[in-house]
Amino acid sequence: MSITLILASQSPRRKELLQQLGYDFICLPADIDESVLPTETPEQYVARLALEKARAIAKQHGEDVVVLGSDTSVVFGQHILGKPESLTDCLATLKMLSGNSHQVITAIAAVKGERSSVVVVRTEVDFKVLTEQEIKHYWQTGEPQDKAGAYGIQGVAGQFVKQIRGSYSAVVGLPLYETAELLSAFGVKSSMTQA
């Protein structure tokens, strides 16, 4: 009996990364409230969201389905940086990250029936010093608009990154090593692991 895998996301980046690992899956985005709770740390926040996304989809399916949920936050000094709603937002966020180190925290959660497991991956990212002009040019590319922390490391903003310590794929949205380990623990096989 083959286990069906569902990715509780419509992110093209997460979809691409999961395909890279050789899994067959379908995408069903979960509609949940993503508000930060008053006493939550960034780690607790991403872990809760990843699990809520997976559980919301798992509730609609049978016991033989594994649902993978994921959430990524860009964090600067315990402050979660959301998606910029304007050039002003983008300037404020990227000026904060400019010449500094920040964390990208990604949580993945697997849910199968009553069983669930969550893994949190933290990556340190160092940015070069950015000029206001560079930030404005970057905003014009359209890339920052739907990205937490106002940048996508896999796109134009890759040139802003001096160094990372941790998982590159986690910064993009899905830590490959941890995802493969988690799904293997839930009995999900990829084309890479099948003989």
C-alpha cells in the first residue's frame, strides 16, 4: 500500500524542493490564521503554524495520508519580519538587515492520523551593507513582495548574502535533509530511496 503525500502549501519554492527529493505528492494549501500569539517565540510560532497547516489538511483525509506542513520566518533580534506591503516596508526591513546577521527559522511538520512530529531548523544569514538605491531597485523587480523578510535568497537577493551558517534549502522554504529524514520516519518513500 503506497502512502499518499500531501504538501500543505502552494509555495512554488517548497514544491520544487520536495520534487528535488523525488517524492510524488499533491499540493493542498491550508487556510489558517497566521497571527503571532502574544507570548510566542519565533521558534514556537513557526512550529505551531507548520503543525496547524498539516493538521488542517490531514483532518480532511484518511489515515493512510501523510501531510507535510512548513512555515518560514525571518527573524531579527527576536522580531519576526513579515512580507512587505509597500516600498516603505521593504526599505525599513532591508535597512534593518543591511550589514547585519539575522536568522531564518523554518519548521516542518508531518501528520498522519493522530501521529505528528515537528522539526525546527535555524539558519544564520549575513547581509552585506545595502544602499537605499539597491533596495529601491530590488523592490522594482517584484521579488520582495511575497517574501518573509522582504527577500528571496534563491533570486536577485542572493547577491546581498555574504555568508550563511546552516541550511540553504531551509532559507528557501524547505530543509532538504530534515524533510527527507522526517518523511522516512513516517514511512514515505521517494524515488531516490526505492530500489
